Amino acid sequence: MKHLDSFSRWAWLVFLGVLFFFGTAWANDGYPVAGLEPSVRPAGAPVVTSYPKYAAWYRHALTGVVKPYPASLRFLESQGPWHTPFVRPGMTGPYDIRNWHGSAASGTGQAAEKR
């Protein structure tokens, strides 16, 4: 910013600060926010009433896990629509023990059968 004089630099920083602090308030107009009572669900907040898990969901969630499935995976039966890293691909390379990122034949991942 050598080409800007000190006033222009100051004005630019003020503009960015205003955008940073007030941008989220402008963007979230109309959405329910917990506000001062985060333990109380807002009146108009959406509610998930059911989360059916079909065979395809279980196949995806159990990628790279071989039968017999360990009893510790029974938590999948009560898994809801919230985020869980277990059903999403993680790191690549030698850390990909469930082979999410490549085929076992290509050598980019390590299948559970090879452990």
C-alpha cells in the first residue's frame, strides 16, 4: 500500500473494519439466533422430526470397515443429522486407513483388510 497516502490507508482500514463487524449482522437478517438465552431454542427455528438411514447411508458410513463390525460402531444406530467426522473422509495418504480417498489397488490408501 505504498501508493496510498496515510488518509486513504486509514479510510480503507475503517471501511474494512465496518464491513467485518457489521457484515454478519446484515447477512443474518431474519434468521433465528439464540441471543441472550443460548439454552432456549428460538421460536421459529426449524426442527428435524425424522432422519431415516437407508442401506446406502450405512454402506457409506461403514466404508473401509470389514465384517464383523465391532460393537463400538453401534452408535451409528442413534446417529442423527448432526456432524460426525466418522462418516466423512479424513486425511489422505498413509493416514487413510479406511481408503476414502483412493482404491487399494492404486496404493493411495490402506484398506482395512490389509491391516
